[in-house]
Amino acid sequence: MPIPPQGNIPVLHATRHQDTGVDEISVADLAGLLADDQHVLDAEVLLVAAALVHKNRHDPEDGADALDAAAPGAISEAANAEGSSHSFARADHNHQHTAALHENGGGAEISVTALLGLLADDQHVLNAEVLAIAAALLHASRHVPGGGDPMRWTANKLLKGAGAGADPTEIDVPAGVTFTELNGNDTSAQLAFASTWEDYDLSAIIGAGAVAVLIAIRVMASSENVGVRKNGTALNRINNVVSDAASPYWGFSIIAECDVNRIIEIYSTEVATRFSVLGYWS
């Protein structure tokens, strides 16, 4: 459409709305992005710049008006608290955590009770269970030859059992048989393997012509199977022995026939069981 002239010179419509045009347009608050960079120096930007400059003034490292900063306290078992210091802790601060805190007398002393694993040092184990075992061992040792209260019987006599809870009685050895008493402490053996009949060679312990031996058996568990028999026999001469669980270590004696080579066989379900020679008949 034709544009009305200004004076005698025709002008384009667009120039009317440009800078200094007769109908200049304002872009204030219009939506969209202008093609050219704008000069943004208004109050909002100035406030942001001022805030950044203000923050830097309080930098605890090199600010003109630095905030107070101090090291944090060491870790302790004290209750959580806000604190009363006027200083701040920096973002890369560290809390000291020492081993002494968990040692004897420390604020967070550790108890090893019932923990798994093996401590480096030997422990003082003096509880009731160990004391009971020690007492049982001492009791058994009193009744072996050389003990404080050894089992005794008359030479050339045999001890005959009288039932549970009763003392054995002595009986005469059959005529023509001689009994030789030995010190059981000096003649003892243990099994190499549990639950297996093994030979026990007595040729260096008992004399030639021996026909039977008296063996003391020291039981090392509250319940086990033990046996003594003549060498080469298939007789399953095994007895189950049960004692008070509070004192499982005790002993008893058994007679077994020996062969011409003075060898017998011994058996136990516990390799710790001890077989001692108290004497022999010949």
C-alpha cells in the first residue's frame, strides 16, 4: 500500500517504527530473543555482582573481611551438641579418630566378649569350666601309682568288682600263678588312631612267660568306648564308659590275656586315652 509522503520524499513503512521514527516501537517486555546482544546493566545484574563480591570478602582464606575458621574437634562419644564456638569448619576439614578411643579406658572402649577370631596374646582362662577340668585331672592323678591316694591291693591278689558305687574286693590268685606289680606311670601308651584295635607290645615291660596283664585305663572324655583283648582274637571286647560330665577324667583297671610274644590289643574312641601296665601274671 502506498505510504503517505513526508514532505516531498517517500519513506518505507518500516522506518516509521525504527529508532527516531515517527512511530518508534518499544521492545520492552516483548516475548522472544532479539538478534543482537543487549547491554544488560540493570539493577538485578548489579545486585548479583554485588553479592558475589560480598561473598568473596568473607572467604576465610583470603577475604578482606574473612570469617573465623578453626579445626573441628576430635571424634568422641559425647552426645550430639550444637557447640558454642564462633568459628566455622571448612569444607575439607578432618576429624581425628584415634585407636586410643577404643582401648582400655577410652571413651568408646571395645569389649571382645563373644567376638569371633583369635587374639594375638594368650588369655587368662580361669573360668569355672577350666577349673572343673583341672580338679578332675588332679583327682584322677591321686589314684595312680605314685599319687597321693593310689589304688592299692595285696601282692598276689586280684581286685574283684563289687558293682557301681561299691569298693572292689581282693581275691586270691589261682595256685601256681605269680603276680608282679609294676609302676604304671613308667609304662603307658596311647593309640595312634581312634576307634581302631591296635597292638600294644609289652615284651619290654613284662617278663617272659607272662600269661595275663593288669591294665589301668585313664578315660579322657565323659563318654567313650574302650577295650583290651588278647592279640589275634576277634572278640569284640569293648565297653561304653560314662562318667559325670563335670569330671570326665578318671580311670579303671581291666585284665587281659597276652600271647606268647607278650602282645595285647587296645581300643578307644579317644586317642588321648592312656593304657598303663600295673602288673602281670606268669
